[in-house]
Amino acid sequence: MPNKLIAGLFLLAVAGAAHATLPIEHWQSASGAKVLFVENHDMPMVDIKVDFAAGSGRDTAEKAGLAGMTRHLMALGAGDLTEDQISGKLADIGAELGGDFDRDVAGFSLRTLTSQRSEAVDLLAKILDAPKFDQKVLDREKTRQIAQIREAEMDPGHIAAETFDKLLYGDHPYGLRGEGEIDTVRAFTRQNVVDFYRTHYVTDREVIAIVGDLTREQAQAVADKLSAGLAAGKPIPPLPEVKLPTSAETKMIPYPSSQSHILIGYPGVTRDDPDYFPLLVGNYVLGGGGFESRLLNEVREKRGLAYSVYSYFYPLERKGPFEVGLQTRKDQTREALAIVRKTIDDYIAQGPTPKEIAAAKDNLVGGFPLRIDSNRKIVDYLAMIGFYHLPLTYLDDFTKKVNGVTAAQIRDAFSRRINPADMVTVVVGAPSGG
Amino acid sequence: MCCLALLCAAPPLLANPYMETLPNGLKVVVKEDRRAPVVVSQIWYKAGSIDEYNGTTGVAHALEHMMFKGTKKVPAGQFSKLIAAAGGRENAFTTQDYTAFFQELDKSKLPLAMRLESDRMENLLLSEKEFSKEIKVVMEERRLRTEDQPHALLYEKMMSVAFQDSPERRPVIGWMNDLQNMTVGDARAWYHRWYAPNNATLVVVGDVSHEQVFALAKRYYGKIKPAVLPVRKPQVEPEQIGIKRIDVKAPANTPYLLMGYHAPEIRDAAKDWEPYALDVLAGVLDGNPAARLDKALTRDNPVAVSVDASYDDTGRGPGMFVIDATPSQGKTAAEVEAAIRAQLGKVVREGVTEEELKRVKAQVTASHVFQRDSMFYQAMQIGQLESVGLSYEDIDVMLKKINEVTADQVRQVAAKYFTDDNLTVAVLVPQPMKGDGHAK
């Protein structure tokens, strides 16, 4: 089943442009999908992504998990092909079908040899245009999904993440579990799935990203093929605004593990947020910059309390999570929590030092070429730029924007955007905080 | 733009990758890849948990952590800071077979990576103070990755039963008690035993010229003295002579099943054939969603939520063909085991079809192309082969050999290795998850 797009969190620490970056071409397909394309003949292969505004943020509490189930079922039978025929044919030509699923986006990715492009694209078009949603397959996958939800509940990290999302977002759909709840999944009908598909898999907000060994004309034909069979659809409305918490909430969940899993957070930024760059650079100093970060230094390097400790902003259409996380032996929970809280509070109050900002910029700017050094990374950027309506110069502007950030902007952005007094805290493991 | 892209593409050169061995024994392999102005540099030490002794299990991995804890010239923590300041990414990993360290950087920063990496090959400080903090971090890592992960725990227990004499039976991260009793002296002994140019391979992939990389390697690594390496005992695993079974109780709500069959590894890439037939067998069983195990166990007659088959054809020690599965609700591990055995038995009796064979080969051939999209992966492939007794030159040989596998060879290896005497079965027996009774 599709998982939350963990990779998304790296996107924040991503992007940038030092040179005349990438020659991105863009247009609308004949039926209205947005297309972004980078031509590159270095290798005999093509990467394609097709994304829709059909992530778990489009679910309701009553039907949590429906978006994910719909996306999952699409590849399990389409047109005249059974699920085995689809995966068999893809394997026969060595093509790889995957895709993203997170709160905003549901989509497919296709990687194929140049020589097999046409057959691979035909298969993907069939999946997009004519999913069968066979009743038997739905029933089977519901059973499987329920078992997987249950299985995930034996992972303390998963319990922490799911509890954290609920506390952070309350009634907002961002608080729903992408995989759904046992009761909601059990109640899905075929009609629910068909309705979700018809409403969301439309050319409105469809984004097609293509990178690789084909010409602009060929890319146009590919994009037309991957959108012609879809309805234009009604415009998909924006997601509701996220409400900020008005008081600190803490939840302690006992679990028979050797470690406590700790998550602390607050609703963070949108993808097009004006505070994005100050928070990106600022977060590098707090907990995004690995061994250079304050959190890792305080918790791991000075005290050996955890293997992993981090903070990140996960930008979304609406305010995605700002999250601080770590795991520590249960009897150290209280100590670790106090150190993390103090580190966050001090940072929000005082901001970074000039030396810290310089180090963050050095890494973000100097590391820019690594962010676009493969077709896979480039196609992910194209899809993101397209879906969130970012300027096509996003990559070109990145290093300039990072370099322009000042200490005052970081302090100002953190103090306006993160209220440490109202943060959400989840501890899974220790009975009462250690 | 089309023309520009064509001009930038470096035509594949026959000699690429390039290899040179320095007088002190350091092997340097360079693969030129000009698609982006970046470089990945990896140093691979042929020292993994397979080289450890009882009582100090986990020392290979602990030393990997200590490699970031300072030299005379570069104090603790500075390695990472200097690489970060250059816009780089860096990390390290330890397996049974090797310990490797890597940096990914803008191509202009390769000398920095070489300077720092060569410095810690001979000048590591290994202070008591840093070790006492870092070993705690390692213990937290073990709690995170193994102790609190029922599936990882089951795998660790299965390996410890499946192998009787081979060091494969011990976890790479080490037993907790060994970590609790490890000293900086243990780490120091390990470092002096294995960290030497004649026990390492330097792999560089990226927008570089091989002459330039060889010159840099000589400059930075050339003066480091080789070590007298200990003789590695073969430690051949005796033949298993009867099925082994183990139950593992852990907080969980779903059972889980692991089945491991002893299997050979590639020792001579050109002459061996069984490991390649086992690769194809893994593909027929689990290479795509239409493959046999998934279809039979999760769709046609569902007894499992998920099922996977995996086999790694390279490694310094003995190999293992592993199948794992999560039973559906109401189904037992025994029922899933029976269903898996039925599928394996079918391959033994009836073999595989030409269509299945062709499908697996098409996938392998395509992924051989796809892998070249990642410079990091290309470097990994070279480093791994060099560290397990094979050569980077075997990459193409191995692809050719897989393409030569016949349906009958697949049936033969199934018949030879899928036997009860060769099998270990491990079952996770779920224990209540509520409360706090199990704290370690």
C-alpha cells in the first residue's frame, strides 16, 4: 500500500541553482494537463511522473484511507487487462511502475528503456483512464489493508507518528492516517472508490513530468496520451486552512519497548510560503544539518542519548508539520525531553549565530549540484514545481534566496511561526515521561 | 538544447572504469561519469563483522562510528563539519563483509574529501572520553533498529540458529552485552589490525578525469604505510544435517515467518552458475507483482498479507536464500509455511517456464541500465564487488551469466537447495503490547 511520502521531507533541504541550471520546457497537454519536460539523451531511458490532487488530504474522517485505496487499486486491473497482466507486461519490458502518495499528491511514476517507451506509456494510460475497480480485488485489498494497519501498530515509531498527526491537526484532513482506520476501510464500497476516482483523477491539477531520452515532440505525444482519456473535471477546491493549536498538548502512551519515541511539533509551512527560505536555513541550524545541528550536538554528541535526533519542515499545500523527533532509552526520556525543549526554546528566542548561518548557507548552496545529479531527482523536482505552481526559475533562484537570508529574518520567522508554548508532544514508550 | 545535451554526454570509453594499485597496496578504481558536475568518493575497508571474535561483536560498526571522532589534525566532529561546509553529504556503513565511508560533493571538492579520508586512515585518536559517549549512541541504535523491531529481532535470532560456526551467525551491530563491555582498547586493536591501504579500495565516480584522481590518491594516500594483515581463517560452515526451528516471543499483534535455506555465493564470476540460477529463481518467485509467491499466497488463495523472497549472490561468507511472510488474520505461520513449501515444491517438480525466464532477464537487463542514473549506486557496485573477493570487471560478466541461465538450471538449484535438511524456520510469536512490562 502507498505510504506517506517520507522522501518529501528532504525536498525542503533541497533545491537550488548555481548555473543556468536546467532547461525546463513546459506546456499544457491537449486536454489541459500541466506538462514539464527536460530532454536528456545521456542514457537510453525515460522517467515519467503523473500526479493528481488526490492525496489523503482529500479524505474525510468517515472514509479515511479512501484516497490511498483508490490510488492502489488503479494499477490492479484496467481496461481489458487483469492485475497480473499489467504487472506481467511491465516486467516483460523491464519497466518500473511506482508513485507517490502523501497528504496532497497521489500519482504514478514510470521508468522505462527508450526502446520500450511506447508500450510502457500505453500501459500507464490504461491505468489512468480505465481502472476496473473489480469488486473481488477491492474486497481482498481491504482485508489486506486492515491487516497492515494492525501490523503497523506494533511499531512504536508508527504509533508515535500517527498520534502526533492527530494531535497536531485535529479535525483537519492532514490529521487522518493515509492508510485509513480499520473501521473506515472495512466500510469502503466500490461506489466510494469510483466516486473518488471520478472526482480527483481529472486533468484539473494533473501534472505530468518527463525527463530523458526523447524529443519535445515525442514528449508532447506522451503527455497527450497520459491526459486525453481523463475528464476535465470540476475544479478541485483548495484544502481547508490549518488551525493553529491554542495550548500545549502532551500525550504519553505506554509501550513495552526498550526506547521511548518522542515527537514534538507545530503546524509549519506551505510550499509557497514567504517564510520558506528563512525557515529552511534556520532549520538547518536547529536540526536539519546533521552533525552541524544544535539538536544532534546537544543530544547525541554531548550526551550520547540518541542515535537519531532531527527537526524538519515538511511543506505542503497547507501548513505541513514542523517536527522534532528522537528515540532514547526509556529511563532517559525525561532528561532527553528537557534538553530538546530547552534547545528549541533557546533557538526560537535567540536565533542562530552568524557562524551558524554561514555554515548553513555553505552547505545548502555548495551542495546544490547534488540535488539535480540524476534523472530521478530532476523528475521529482519537475513534478513538485508543477504541482505547487512554483516558478520555473525555482531551481535557478534557489542559491540566491538561500544566500539572501539574514539572522534577523530567521529569528523573526521562527518567533512568528512556531509558538513553543503551544507545541504538541507525543511520547510512546515510557509510562509517564521516564 | 537537444544538441547541447548530446555534446555534453561523454561517449562510453572502453577503459572506463580505470584501475591502479598504489605501491602501498591501495587499490583505486575511477569511473568517469560527466552527466553532472559532482563526484562521489568511497573508501572500502575489507573488515566487517565476519572478521570479529566472540566477546567483541559489533566492534567493526563501533569503529565506523569512532572514525568521526577526531585525529591529531582534525578534532572530533570536524570531519562532518568540513564536508558540510563544502556542500557535501557524507556517511558510512558496516556489513558482515566490509566497512565503507563516503562523501558526495561538487567535483571541485574532491581534494578535501581525499585529504580528510586519508588522514583518518592512519591518524585516528580514539580517546576514552569520545568512545564512552559514542558506544551509548551505538546501543541506542541497536535498540532502535533491532530490540524494538520484532521483524529485525526475528531475523537476528534466525541467523544465529541457521549458522552454527560461521560468523554470519552474529549481528553486525553486535550483541548488547558485548557493546556494554566494549572498551576503547577493543576499538583501537580493530583499527590497527584492519585500517591500512593494503586492506582498502578507493572508488571515485563522477565528473573527474582518472589521471587527476590517481594523482590525488598518490598525493594523499601514497605515504601511508601498509600493514601486515592477519591471516583470515576460512571458518567454513559445516553442512546442516536436519531442519532447525525457532520461536521468538516479542510484543506484537501479528505473527511473522522467516524461512532460510543455505545457498552458495559467487566465488568465480565466470565459472560459477548456481548463484545466477538462484538469482533468477528469486525473480521468478518474487521479482514482480505477478510473480509466483505473491500471486499464490496473497491473491489466488490468500493466506498471507505479504510475502517476499530474497537472495544476495555475493558475500565473503556463506549465503542464504530467505523467504519471509506475514500471515493473514486468522491464518497461522504453519499454514503460510505450508503454502510456501507448496510453491517451492512446484518449482522443484515442474521447473519454471520460458516466459518466466525471459521476464526476469528483461528486468535484470533494464535495471542494469537504470542503475547508471545514480553515481552513488555505480560506486557502490564497484566497491562491493572489490570487497567480497570479486572485481569491478565482473559487473558485465555477471549480467551475461544471468542471461545465460536456463530453465533447467533454475529447477536444479531449487531441487538442490530447497531441502528440509538445509532449512531454518523462525516464527514470531506475538506477546501482549499493552503496558510497560518489557522494558530493557
